[in-house]
Amino acid sequence: MNKLTLLLTATALSLSAMAAQAADKVTLQLKWVTQAQFAGYYVAKDKGFYEAEGIDIEIKPGGPDIAPAQVLAGGGADVVLDWMPSALATREKGVPLVNIAQPFKSSGMMLTCRKDSGITSPADFKGKTLGVWFFGNEYPFLSWMSKLGIKTDGSEGGVKVLKQGFNVDPILQKQAACVSTMTYNEYWQIIDAGLSADDLITFKYEDEGVATLEDGIYVLEDNLKDAAFKDKMVRFVRASMKGWKYAEENSDEAADIVLENDASGAQTEKHQRRMMGEIAKLTAGSNGALSEADYDRTVATLLSAGSDPVITKKPEGAWTSAITDEALK
């Protein structure tokens, strides 16, 4: 290698290093493990959408022992994904989360019940055992039961709440008449385990009028006072939404990108492609901007939880359109 070649190589490496240094580091904490629920972010990284916006992205998978809000408050991430009920409850408890974008337009949450339990409508829940996720995911359920006038303390005329793990074993083993499921995940785990759609009846929170917003993008309120941070978030959201729209239009490819990023190797092509098809239905119609009507509906649902509401007053400053207003220009 001659001196000129060495010089050119050194220059190229130097320019590459400078470009890498110029990119703004953003750490994103997911709500759950690597799966098609988060395809838009993995697609945006794979397709270079973040790089084009000057963002050096790190995507951190979640898990059963990871609370996104705690990671954010502890400085382990710049931005997190969370469901709005959890985010608003966390905000009221003192961690000032702010929604800056809402990629998911619709809710995928359901209660899936065995028909042989005798349940044909929500009125039949009384006296039954229902599997419910906790760690912030119980709030929509509690609001729904309050709306129905059904107690959740196991007393007569109420329901017994089974603290459901992140699997569907209780319905398979008949430990519960119903379990919490998502349209894109646990419902299909039940099907794959051997029960058929004819064995089941589902109640979508969206259809019951108690749907709350899921999978929003949140940051800490104080960080938004920093102009450089706000600019970084504008570029992050713009790239993320490009990723989501690409994922919607290229469902199988998006699922394959997710699989390439699954370090655990736990996911399968069949499940991820099916999941991505369902996820695309939930992000359809969203450009990332939070609908005030959807926000108000979520708040009203959470405030209506009887004597034990999820939040005790209407939040102030819990969301902003400043980031999406700029990102969508």
C-alpha cells in the first residue's frame, strides 16, 4: 500500500469517525421484548431513516422486570414506549412523563374467554376468574369493570382477578375463564396451543368503549425545555414514523427485520409475520400526531374507575404536539 493510498484510507476513516460523532445518540427503551409490536423502530434503523436524520439509535428491548418509566427516570433512556394509562398514572405519582407522539391509533387489547365457561357477554363475567396483567396494564381492565359495576375484590357478584403472567396458561388449564390478550400476540398463542376460534369468545376493549391509548412515545418533561433535545426528538419521531409507514406497507419484510434483531432467537417467522399484519391495523390512520379526542377519551375512561380511579384528576401538560407539529412539516 503506497503513501497516497494510506492517506486516502486514513482520511476516509477520519471522515467516517467524524460523521459518527456528529450523529446524536438516542436510546429508546421498548415496553416489551423484541417483536413486531415495535417493528417501526427496527425498520427505521435498518432502512437508514435514523441515520438520514443524524440519529445514532440504540434500541433496548424490554421484559417482565423492566418498567420503561423507571428506566427513563433513572437516565437509562432518552425516550420510552408506554401505554397511556400507565404513563398518566406514573405522571400523577411524580414522574413527569410527556407524550410527544402516538404511532398506535387503535387498541389491540382484549379479554379472550372460553365458550365452555358459559360467558356470552360481559354480564356473564360475574362469579368468574379473569386473568389480568398488572405493572400498569391493569388500569383499562379496572376502568371497564367499574363501568360495568362489577367488583374486582372477589366478593359475591364480582369477579376474582388472577394476576396473569406473560403467558396464556390460565385459560389453557382452565384456571381462568378469560385471560388478557392482544389481537396481535396472546390470542394467537391460545390458537397455536390447540384451542380453535370456535372455542373462544373475545371482547375487544375498543368495542366496549373503554379502549385507551397504547404504545405512545414518552420523554421527561424537563428535557423538553432543552432546544437541542427537542430538535433531536423531532428528527427521531420523523424517522420513526417513516419506519412505521414502511412497515405497514411491507409487512413481511418488516417482520423479517424484527427477526434479524431478535437476539434471543425466541421468535418465529410465522408468529412475527402474523403479528405484523395485526399491528399494521393498529398503526393505520396515524401519522404520529396524538388525537386530542383520543386523549380525552382515555382520560375519561381512567377517571371513571369508581372509588378507586386510575388517576384522580385531569392531567395537565401530559402531552404536547410541539414535536409532531415540527416533524410532520
